[in-house]
Amino acid sequence: MLTLSDIDISSRPLFQSHLGGLPVSYYNFSNIFMWRHAMHYKYALVEGALCLFSQYRSEPPFVFFPQVYDSERFKAVIDTLS
């Protein structure tokens, strides 16, 4: 079973190590931390990938895993989340 963790200030090093190279400011730790309550963000490490889970109001849940670039790792993450 997948365990989702809350995001707090102690999560910063983990997020920076996984998301630090992304050129998209929407997914930097400061932005995620600021919006963590409104967007109901949680996270988990799945197959070594940082997966960010969100559910905003009555919208369907959303999962984002930015550092999964190759098809084998993508398949492993999807299989684990299924």
C-alpha cells in the first residue's frame, strides 16, 4: 500500500533533490509548500520517483511525477500506482 506524506518544511531537501533541476517554477518547493493546504498536496516516493498528489475541491485527484523520463520507469510508477 502506498503511504502519502504531508508536505512540511522538513520535506524541502527531498523536493529540491528531485525537482531542483526542473525549469518550471510551478513545481518548485516554495510554490508547492505555499499551496499545500489549498491544493491538498501529499507526496510519496514511488519506484524512486517523487510523486506529488493533489485534489482541488471537487476535481478528480491529480498525480504528477516530473522526473520520470524513460518508458520503463514510467511503466513501473504506473504499475505501482494502479
